[in-house]
Amino acid sequence: MKPINRTTTLISKKGKRVKVEKHIKRIYYPDHNNPKVLKPIVTEPKDAKVYYTGYKHEIIDHDLLIGFSPKYNDLPFLRFTDPKTENTWALWIKGFGKNVPKTGIRPKSIGKLKHGMHYEIDPNVELKFEVLGHMIRKVIIVHKRPEWNEITFVISRFGGHLITGKTFDKPEPLLAFRKNDIKPLFKFLRPYVKDSSGNGVEPPKVHVPMMILNNIRTGVWELKIRLSEKWLDEAKYPIYIDPTITLQPDPTEGKENCIWSVGQDNYNFGACEHIWFGVDARATPHKYLRILIKFDLSDIPANSNIISAIETHYIYSAPNQPFHEIFIYRLLRDWSEGAHCWSNATTGESNWHYYSKPDEWDEPGADGAGTDRVSDCDNHTTGLISTNDPLEFNVENAVQAIVNGATNYGWRVNSEDVDDGIDAGTDYYTDNASDASKRPKLTIEYTIPDNIYWEIGRVGWEGQGRPFKWMY
């Protein structure tokens, strides 16, 4: 097995027959010393001996070099560096409430996670960092109603190019650029807060706090996250405050979202770690939960013959009931993934009504035949689904159409609507799951067309030439 690109692994190749495994988000990174070499992203922290020697732990097998858990009070508890430019960004928690200590807060390390770090800030507040290839999720967990409603961070940079924005009454990101680079290396997403009242199908209470950014001095900013006192009073604890950092998407990355009707039709779920899919026939009207998903297929030669294309989803929890028939429709619109979870879609995000807000689907739920999706579909029937079993279905026709020249907007996955009065939904891991082995994948087996040898390998004058051997 070897990487073809940042999202694709070559499983086998025999003659013209090729088998690959595809992920939605990156699982490889370019080696920092030789960018032509791709290495697996490893997100488990190691003892800091290589790059961040002043820190206890570091992650170096990643796009960024990430240091955690300072040994000294004057070091930030999170620091990351762009290995290409050596530009460094750092983050401290300065304090909670109005009266913050001058020296800031030094979180107590509880220990390493498989994909990040776990801290205790005080007996009622925890902090978790979960590192993925495409994002760094920072989750502050508050176990009971706090006396404060404000968190103050300090962000500093050395050599980093920009932080933009002043007052965050609107969802503007803090962008970090390489010098003279148009696209941001990473951005800080606007945080959202959710409580513990949800049950997987019914939503938790969600709050979008105010963000205020002040430039203290050159290269140093103070960032305040201010929560509603009323929301804190009414929330079910613990609550989860999530200010996440996302990296610039790689060209080989795809996207995924779940769109819901009835009750959550205005929500975007593009940043969720797991989400429900299926039909809840207990509701009146029925609640439909559909997957929008796209894998990059650009490395598969045009007009290859697709032998099989199996999409696999791993189950977070399942009701242990027979699943309805699954239908796969290739999409005809370029929809947006979004960066929310259990929260209203904002401009440029997708949900039940919009493929990219404010642009609407021709019919809600991506249901416009010939406009939102193709008319014909693949179908697949599952048996009993349990938490320990993956959900697999065939998307061969959709992949074949794209390889034959149709534009790749991905496909919509939905299940049959039957009036049986049961909840036939399944809670599955998304492409944002901390554990990369639980994220959706697509396994494709195909044969390269005969003419590809001649077209790629033809040399010399007309009528003569020698085909090169196809190689990855």
C-alpha cells in the first residue's frame, strides 16, 4: 500500500487492474524536508524531543508542527509552526470573567489523548485538543453553571503574516497567511456552544457567542468569547465551547454534510463528528436525514472501467432495527460543506433549503430531478444494522459516470420512506471524527482503458511509438 495523493492509497495494482482506497479529508502530509514524499499523518502526541524541546509533547507528522503543555509559565499551552516558513503562532488562556490574572492561566495536563491532549483548567472546566489532518478542534468543557460568561485568550505570532478583523459581531475568521499567499494557511472558525440536552436526533441547545478581537501590540491580540448569561442559566450541563482551527483545504479533499427536514431544516452539520442518517417515521411529517458526500476522483484515468465502488460508513450508534432501502443520486450542483454543527447555516453553507446559502435547491432536500440531482439512482438494501458493523453500499454507477466525464459534485444518499412508525436512523461517524479509522471511505477497483498506454507513452513520429508502462 502506498499513497497516490493526500487522500488516496493504492491498495493493489496488477497489469491494468487497480484498487484504491479514498478518504474525504487528508490522511497524508508532504514530508517537511522533501515535499514530493507523502507520509501518514500521525496525531498522537509524542514526547517533545525533536522540534519543540521546551514543551512536554509535540506532533510533527502533520502539515503544522504542534507543541503542547509548556514546562514553563511563560510559554503558551498551544503553539504551532508552519514548517515551510518557520512562522509561529501561539495561544494562551488569559482568564475567565472580567478580572483576569496578569500572568494568565496554566492548564494542568491530565494526559495525552490518542489524537491530542487533555487538560484541567479548574475542577469544573476541562480543555481538550483533538488534532485532525484538516483541523484542530479545541473544546472547553464546563461542568456546571460558571460565575463568569467570558473567556479571554491571547494570540501571538512570530513571522506570521496577518490576523484580520476587529470586532466579531459577524462571523469573520481570523486568517493566517504565508507572505504573498492569497489563500490562508489556516483560519479560526467562529466558536459555537452547545449543551447536553440533545439526544442525537433532537438538537441540543446551541449558542453562537460574541467574539471581540483587540490588537494589544504588534503581533499580539486579545480574543474574548462572550456568552449569553440567559443561555448559561437555561443550559443543561456540561456545556461544550468549540473554537476550532481549520487548515486550507487540499485540492484532493472532498466534503460531507448531512441535511435534515423538519425542525433542523435550517441547520448545517458540516463540522459534526457524528450525525444521524435515515428516516424518522415517528415524526409527523416524517423527518428525512440525508447525506451529501463528495470524494476526489481526479486521479482515476478518464473512461476507466469501474469494477466496484464501495462506500463505507462506520456506526457511532444504531437502533438495531432493519434499515430501509438506500438510494444514491449523483448531484448536479456544487454545494458547500459548511463549518457548523447543530447550528443555523450561514452564508455559503448548505442545508435542507440551500446548496450554498442564499442559493436554494430547486426542490428542498436536493430533490430537484434533473436540476439538483440526476433522475436515476443506485439502490442498496441493508439488513439489521448494529453499532459494531460498518454500513456499506455500492456507488459504482455514480463513480462510473464521473470517470466518463460528468462533473463531480458528489452524490446524495437517502433511505426509503415507509410509514412504519419507527425511527430507522443510524448515527454514523463523519469525516470530522477524531479517529481517522472511523471516517467514511470509498474503495474503488477499476481497469485502465487500453488506449491510455498509447496516449501517455506515444513518442517519435506519427505511426511509430512505444507505450510506457503505467505507473503510480
